[in-house]
Amino acid sequence: MEKESEFWYFLIQGEYIEEQGAYGNFYSYGTHCGDALEKTIQEAINQGLSNPVPIETARLDVLDEFELPEEAIKLAEEVYFKPPFHTFPFADLEEDNYFVCPTGILKGTDNDEEEYELIKEGFTAFDKNENGIYHLELVVSSENHVKTFFNAIDLLPTVDVFWLYIKQHWDGEQTELWAASTLYGKKSVVNFLSQNQNLTIENGYVDCVVHSKVGETNLTLDEHKKIQLHTKDETVFEEFMEGITESGFEQKTELPNIQYDFYHWHYRPANSLTRNNFKAHLEAEGFELIDYWTDKVD
């Protein structure tokens, strides 16, 4: 039986005409958020928006009183647009360095206590805690996200183990820990991630963890697409921090990010696998289910 369609709203932003940016309000049906988003992006392009990116979203079919605006026009079988496009000088966007969430997560439309414009690329670093662990968090925008994660893997002294967490909020199942028995070394892990980018790096329901035995180091790309380093080795910590600084990221005392400061939605890309098919794919790739549990909900 085909899954019932979901109905989503998207605020889409891009380049409209020469030296002009624009944003517009779109509404789309899809089997899941990523499916609806892909249809919306294509129709935004058809309407003359270049390099469109999603800025905000909301799921509408779960709302009791939502009705499609009367002025909305039908662009395709399952996509609607509420005209007009709202234009602005594109130079303003570049000067503001507007943050675009990496694929897999989107800001919600609900009002937040913080201003979204506060989110910027950068990192925070924390000295050794009571458990002897150094901790670093790195926030990266969509454009630089994949490249930066691969560069971060390269900064590790070794890569000895790789595992994935499939999170509970994907279809409301338990969180599962899957470990790779066939992946060892930086090249092997990067190749797997490159070939399965839409299932892993761009999947808003998955944590990717790269482990080095040196300093019991974990490099994590979490479900909120934040890159985190935990290590007991001070040299690993300092060299990693030096490497990302040389890549152009600035250290900050505070790091507003989508995880804690803003209402948000997780999603998977349109061309990705369902949860069950993803697990079957992992088994075929030599992964093993190590553990599973129900996350505590605050």
C-alpha cells in the first residue's frame, strides 16, 4: 500500500534576476519531506529561480485548521506557489553571510527566541573535562558541509572503526547502532560516505561516527549536521583545531545552532532509502546491528 501523501510548506530562496535575490512561498505534497522538497525545488527553477535553497519548512497536513491560501496557483500536480516572489539586492545576502542548513535539517516556521541570523559558521572548543575529554563543535553551512566533514576525517591521526546511529524519530522506531566490519582506514570510510552520501551525510535521521584508537577519539557528524570531536589526546585536539582554523573557520565563544536554539525539522533526501531498505543495504555492505534502545524524551 502506498504511503499517504504528506503536505509541506517551504520558503525557498535563490537568485532571481541579475544582481537580485528572491524568496517565495511554496506548498507541496510528497511521500515524505524530502520528496516534497525535491518537487518544490524543481518548480522554483521552472519559475525562474536559480540555485534555489530551502530556508524554512512546516508540515501542514497535521494541522487541524490549515487551508491553502486562495491566491496560491498550481504549478504542477502536487506543487503550489503563492505569488509573488519577494526580491532583494543579492549583495545584501552575501554581506550578511546568511546561513543555509545542510541537507537533512531545516528551520521550522515557528517563532524562536533567538534570531536565525545569529547562526554563522564557526567552532567552539572546550578544554579537558572531569573525564579527561576535550570537545570541539563545528557548525558548517550547506555549501561547505560535505567537503568540510571529509577534511575533518583527514585531520584524524588514524581511522580504525566506523559506525552509524539510526535515530528513533525516523518512523518512531528505536535508535539502532550499526558498525562496519569491512571499513577500515580513511580512504575506505570516505569512499563509503561518498557513495552513500544521500543515505548518511545528508540523512537527517542518522549520526555518522568515525573512531580513532588514538586518544579514544570520536569524530561525529550528528543528525543536526553539526561536526563534533571528542578526544582524550591533547595533541589530536590541538592539531584538529589548527586544521579547521587553517580551513577558514573562526573560533567563537558562543555558537548558536539549529539543534538547541531553533524549532526545526529532520528529513531525508528524495532519492534515499526507507528505514527498512536502508538497514538491508547496511547489511549488504557488511554492517552489523550492535545495539538498540529507546531514547529518553525530556
